Amino acid sequence: MGRGSPAEAGGISYASLVPFYAAYGSNLDPEQMAKRAPHSPLWGTGWLEGWRLTFGGEDLGWDGSLVTVCEDADSHVFVAVYDVPDWDEPQLDAWEGTDLGVYVKLRVRVTTLDGDVTAWSYALNGYEGGLPSAHYLGLLAEAAERAGAPDDYVAELRSRPCRSLDA
């Protein structure tokens, strides 16, 4: 991301200003996060209140739309909060394709049992719409389960419309 973008303030990374990362989607999986940001311990879990999980960028995904979040006053998204040191942030950015413009960083407020914390997260840099593949949706639901998301949240994920393997 370039200087002056929302992800940087005068060349200073989000992680140096706000070390917490709010993970959703496949990054809810603790094993995946251990590979992508190996020095970033899980701090806790919480909710992005006023946001909803959705899909977009069908032309960017390998077999359907990609997961993202967008603002929606009546919704919430389950997240895992990681304490990310400066040296893990570029590696995580690369996984999310920020250098390619696939995802952009944004600052969010996470509601936790210990109170609200400020964190950064990623949002798809594309239009909302399209369907994820059945396989991808299954991966997202499994990641949410591994992170301890409530059963009704996981069930809602599993019940979302998706592309069949034959589509």
C-alpha cells in the first residue's frame, strides 16, 4: 500500500499503531494463522458490531466470490483478535494480496468480553456480489468452528447460498 493510504499514516504501519488484527473468514483457523503470522498470539475473540460477512470479487476468486466484510448497522461478524508484531504484518499483508490491491486494510472496533478494542482488518477491494464455492464456504465454516464461534453463527455460514461443485 502506498504512502497516504488508509493503511498507513505517514509511512507507519497499522500494526505499529494498533497491534491487534481482527481475523474473519479462513483466518479464523488458528493453524492457518500460525503459518501466516507465526509470531502473533491469539489475544481473544469478539464481534465486529455493525458489520456483516458477505462475498464479492467473483472475478478475483479461484472458484467463486471471496469473503469480505461491509458495514451494516443490523449485523455482526465473529472475529479472532491477534496481537501482531511489526515483523508479521508484511507477511500477513502478502497472504491477503494487499500489494496486488485484492484486499485493503481498515480500522475497526471489536467488541469483546473485556471491552472494546481497536484493531485492523482487511476488506475486499471489489464489488459485493456473487457466490462462493461450496468448498470455500465449507472452509470458512470449519475455520469459524476451530476459533470457537457460536454454533448458530457456524450454522448460518453453512446455510448460505453457494456455487455447487458442478457450476
